[in-house]
Amino acid sequence: MPALFGARSQRWLTLAHVQTVLGPVHPGSLGVTLPHEHLFITLAGASPPGSGDGLQGRPISPHELDDARRRPHRYRAALALEDLDEQCRELIAFREVGGGCVVDVTPPDLGRSPARLVELARRSGVAVVMGCGHFVHTFHPPGLAAMDEEEIQAEILRDLVAGVDGVRAGIIGEIGLGWPHHPEEERVLRAAARASAATGVALTVHPGHAARSCFRALEVVAEAGGAPERTVIGHLERTLFDLEDFVALARTGCYLEFDLFGREVIHHPLAPPGKPGDVVRIEWMVRLAERGFGDQLLASHDVAYRTDLRAYGGPGYAHLLTSVVPVMRGRGMPEELIRALLVDNPARMLAVADGEGDEPGRVQG
Ligand SMILES: [Zn+2]
């Protein structure tokens, strides 16, 4: 069997922590971790003009569920995760099948909700890591255009170090990019890379819908002093379609995140053209591991619409554990690789050496 992992898998995490909304924890305590999800979010601003009109506020009826999963932007009720009790039930379902940690990569632009994340973590027993930074240009808050790189970096560092009302972010992102990149998106990305370099906290990127966006994003990160090894490029299964592109991206040292597990619906706006489905995602991951990149792979669901929840017939947060791992095993994926995807890689990605993350200006060695 070829070596599935590169050198980084040997670096075990001793004097390190992960910043959760309830405080720092040891990376080895997280267990199965979903590195790219949303727990509270509002996507109403993402509706194409006219969509959702006339449906506002009305619950989705059972006979509409299939259509709402394919075309969530037609249903206003699908465009927000905001019910604490409902989210708690969804996270408990994840915990009950062995889940340990969820990373909420919702930036403030999309309705990040620090106090409710704390409440959700307490009530569900699942560790929650909070994000920070800014999403794609169309969601940027008024005023961001007038901020320079230093001001944006200072804002990110505040969320990482002081926190929002004491709740500290544990990851930077998801930083949103369109394609071509808007100049303000690249300014945010440079500020995010500088904050990552200053604290050792990882940076997670939502690339534009083009392979070149992934490579350009890593150039911007490196130019700003950030490290590809501390950078996650997300949504790869809707962005890259050629094994050699995946390999070239992996060679930069970044994490490669397949975070749309559970999206099997070919008409969904985020479904990859012609290549939908978990089976295809698993094949990409196996082929990348066979090339030695097994310690750079991450898997998640990007739950973002209400119709992604189990309560609405969706895959929810437990889908990887309940429905994908059996397919991975059936495919013959080695147990050590499954463990790397679900436990070790996200823990290493989130881990910050003790002493780092507390002092802005300190540069990771
Ligand atoms: Zn995204």
C-alpha cells in the first residue's frame, strides 16, 4: 500500500489547544470534528431578486420538501438557521452517533451568533468553534470598503484574542471569494492571512467557482505572510474537477476540504455539474490519500439551509457518521484514513500551540 500520509501526521499535539466558545480544550479531546458547518446563519440576502416572494414567513409543507432541498432560495423559511431548540436537537443527534465538535464558519456578515453558540454548546454537549472575518463581497457590511488592511486585521484579532463579549473565535473564516476576486475580498484575505500568521490560528477559505481562485487565494495568503499549512481551501468538490488540479493544490501544503457531503441533489445551486454525490467525493479523497496527501484532507457538510436539517428531511450534521463512513468502509478505505479525516486532521488544523493565539503581533515560527 502506498504511504497515505505526509510528514505532518507525525507531529503529535502536546502543548496545544483549540479555542472553543466555552474556552480552550486539548486538541486530543475533540473527537469527530466537522470543520465547515453553520449553526446560526441567515442567507436571505443571497436570494436572487424575486425569489422567496410570496413565501415569506410561511412554513415549508411536507409536499414541498423535495423542491425546497433542490431550490432552497425559493423558500424564505429555508434561508435561516435560527431556532436554538431545533439546532440543539440536530447537534444532539450528531453527538449520539459519536460526534464531538462542530466548527461554525459563519462570519458576522451571515448572522454569526456568539451568545447562542455558547448556549448551544452547553445544552448539546458538543464542542463548538466560532469563526470570524468576512464572506463574499455581496455580503460585506457597509463600511468595510473604507477599512484598510490593518483595520480589518485588527478587527479579526479582536475576535480571536478578546472575543465578542468574551466569546473567542477559534478559526478565521470562512473568508469569501467570488471569481474573479473582488479587490475588497482580497484585502480581507490579506488581513486574515496576517492575523493567522500573528496568532497561529488557521484560516478557512470559500473560493470562487474556479480552480484559479484556489491557487490565487494561496498566493495572496503567502504574499501576506500566511502559511499554506495553516490554510483550508473549502468547497473543493464544486471547484476542482481534475485530479492534477487537486494534486497541485495539495502540493502547496494547504488542507483540502470536501465539505458538501450530503448534497446529492443535482439541481442544487452548489451541486457540481455532472459530478454530484458522496461516492465521487470519497473517490477523490481515496485518490489523494494514495498520492500521500491523507493528512491534508477534511470532510464536512456545510449545513446552511434549514432544508439541510434532519427535521426537514435533510442529511443534518450526523450524515458523515451515519451514512458516509459505512460507504467509505465498503469502498475499502483504511480505518487509519477514516480516523485522519474525521478526527486527527481537523484537530491538527484547529490546534494552536500554547502561548500562541494570545498575543497579536507574535509570529508563528
Ligand atoms: Zn462557503
